[in-house]
Amino acid sequence: MNASPNLRPGSRPGDPTGTAGSASLSLDERQRRLLALLLAGHTDTSAASRLGVSPRTVTNILRLLMDRLGVHNRFQLGVALGSRMRPDGGQPPGRAPVRPVTPELSTRP
């Protein structure tokens, strides 16, 4: 069985860093620049033009990231990258934990 070139020894699919549960993900300069352009609202074609690559290369970069993170579409990629890039490990700022409503606190008769 061949090991995936994107995984380090001891890692598992969806964990490209080899440290399960780690919030870090190493990106090369081109990947960081592409993500910054897409976050700024550029299309794949516009981002490709600014990076000096073909739109197909942009697609391939995004597919590589999806494979490394074990996600299946761009939305999932955005969520996965967003949670890894947040300094607090993915928790929204200023959000208090939600308490469940208990029956004795309900105002319904």
C-alpha cells in the first residue's frame, strides 16, 4: 500500500500535519496568496490572473487542500480552513456557551 505524499508518518486522512487535533496547517506562499484573493472576493479566474497561473492551477490547488483536509467541497474547505486559521481554535469571538432550556424554566403552561 502506498502512503499518500500529503500525509506524514503517523498521520491520518484529514490530518495533513501528522498531529491529530492540531489547529495548524502549513500552507505554501502560493496557497496563502490564493486564499487571500478568494477571501477578498476574487473569482478563480481573477485570482489565477493575479497569481500568474491558469484557472486550472487554481482548481488544482483548491483540490489539493480539500484532499489534505478530508473535505469534499469548497464550502467545507472554507469552514475547515477558517477553524484552523482562528487563533482560538474555531470558537467565535464573544460567544457564551448556549445553555439548554430546561422544562422548569419554560413559560408554557
